[in-house]
Amino acid sequence: MIRIAAIIAGLVLIACPAVWLAATTIPVPKYRTHGLADFLFLGQTLFAIYGSVLLGIAVHWVHGRRSGQPLFPVGVFKAGMYGMLAACIAFFGGASLYGMAKYGSPGKAIGNLWGMLVIFWGF
């Protein structure tokens, strides 16, 4: 019973951000170009979210294999969260430095929709 609940919770945590981002980042039919550009921001956002989680899990997995320690579910979850945290710090640190160098303000390089990305990144 616990495994079924864990599978359902995992599917919700994986599917909900993807569905919400698809609903908010793909343009409405009136403004679509009917090409790859319609889905470019969605792809970049999903890559940032799920890629950072997978990077953290991969680092944890390699560390576990080299040290000979077993991988526990809580450790894998923490590794995914640390991967997201590292990606958020790297993105906002880099974007702030770029904004300071190019525009003179750290907020101008980030834009308006990146706050939503952070919310889903932390989801």
C-alpha cells in the first residue's frame, strides 16, 4: 500500500509541473507560429527543472557507487533537491552578474517569467 501511494505521489510530482508549464508557456492558438518556437520556452523550462534534479541524483549515485554505500530513497530525494538548489543558485548568480555587466541592474537579465520557473523549480 505504501509503494502504491509513493508511486502516485511521484507521478503527481513529475506530471503536475509539466502540465502547468505547458498550460502557461505555450501560446494560445491565435498567437502560435505552428513550429518549434511554440514549444521552445516549455522545453527550456522543463530541461532546467528536471535536468537539475537528474544532475543531483546522478552525482549522488556516482558518489554512492564509489564509496560502496547503498542508495536510500531519502538520500535520492535530498540529492534531487540539492541539484535544484545548485541550479537555482548558478542560474540567478549568473543572470545577476550578466545583468550587472550588460544593463547595470541584476533584475533586467532575469525577466518576468523566471519567478514562475523558480516556483516550479522548488516544487
